[in-house]
Amino acid sequence: GVLSHLETLEARAHELALKQEETEQQEEKLARLKARVQELRLQRDELRAKVDLQQKRLLGKEGVMTSGVPDAAQPSDRAVLEWKIKTVQAMLQVFYLTGISGKLTKRGVCFCISTAYEGTYLDSYYVDLIIKPAVQIHRHSVPVFIPLEQLAKKYLQTDIKRFLSVLSDHLNAYVGRRYQADQLQEHFSDHLEGTLQRNSLCNVLAFNYNVSGKKETFLFSAKLLYGDLCRSLPTEAIISCTPDAPASLSEKTAAHSDVFRRVALHKAFNSFSSAEES
């Protein structure tokens, strides 16, 4: 009996050591990715500054060329079109570093927004723009629940760079929330009671769970609300347990709520499992 118990403890210790090593490797990888993202953002900001400077110079040249012509307070349609094309070409360079690429078409430009979550590539979405006579969306593959029309009204005519950047934030946050929910269902189904409920945008999630992965009388209920649609972590996590649950379980609800708001959904359950094993 003692030997069997020791073997069980050794197996658990080995399993915990492997999990700890895997966690450390993931943290190191995440740190490298974060450093790379910061580096790319700095390069993006530098390129944006160069593009803005180039735009000002182009507008200045157009002003000089038209200032000597009577009734030429406004640049010609051709000059405006050429300026738009040059602006778009410059933007293609800028956004290539941020997961946004594009190519010129006969009528304008087609952008591809690639999404990822924590280094895992997920989906790509396309937005085909017409730039003549006015900038407008010709066709796209953006999901209907993403506020594309509102973003277009707010930014498309005045700041295409801002339009693409905010749209990319919305799409990456959406696929990040969806990815976390999928990971939870795939890897922690034994912790869930029933099915995880979510809407199309994945900004409201509701599920019942336990932390041990075993059948228990006292289950936790969670409702995660994502008030900021440009984030993949919830702004509010409402956790409760059955009224007749022990006080020790009731005390855990606040701690669980804090974890859900700080850590990706599937990683939160990893931490719960590690705590239980410890």
C-alpha cells in the first residue's frame, strides 16, 4: 500500500513537473512574441509618420501648382485621384507589418486582414474598396455582426488607415474570444456541466463548471460580458454557486471572477486544475 501510494505521488510529481516546464516554455514564447509585436508596432509608427509627411508634401506641391491658376483654389480631380493612389500604396507598406496586406485593383484596392490569437493564426477577412469617385466598400467577407457600416461612416472618407486599424482590432478581438471558447469546450469539457452558451459575436458567454473535473454537487455558474468589442478579455465576470454550497466555495467566486478578467478562458481553467492538484 505504501509503495503504491509513493508511486502515485511520484507520477503526480512528474506530471506537475511536465506541466510546469510546458507553462514556462509557453511564457517564454509569449514574451518573445510580445517583444516582436512591440518592435513591429514601433516600425509601423515610424512608417505612418513617413506616410503622413509624404501626404503633406504632396498636398503642398498640389497647392503650389494650382496657386497660379485663376479659380484654382481646389486641386483637379485627376490630382486628387493620383494622391489617393499614392496614399494607398504607402499604406500597403505600413499595414503589412500589422497583419493587414493589400493589392491594387482596377477600381481601387483590396485589403486582407489576417487575424491571430497569442501567435496562433486564425482567419483572414477581405475588404474591397473603390476609391473613385469616392472611397466606398465594394464587397467584403467581414461577418455581419461586426459593426463595419458604422466604422465606414466614421472613418472611411476621412482616415482609411484608422478605419482599417479599428476594423482589425474588432476582428482580432472577435476571433480571440471565439478561439478561447472553442479551446475551453475542446480541452475542458469534463469541467463543464451542459453546453457553453454564446452569441454570434462571442461577447456574452455563459456556462456551469467545476474545478476538479469530477461530478460534484456544488457547481459554479459563470457569465462573462465583453463590454469592449476590441478586447478578447471580459470587462465583467459574474460568478456564483448554489445557495447551499459550503462557505469555502462561495469565497472562491471573487477569485475566479478576477482570474477570468485577467487570463484567457482556457488558461484560467489550467490554473484552476493546477491549484486543485497542488
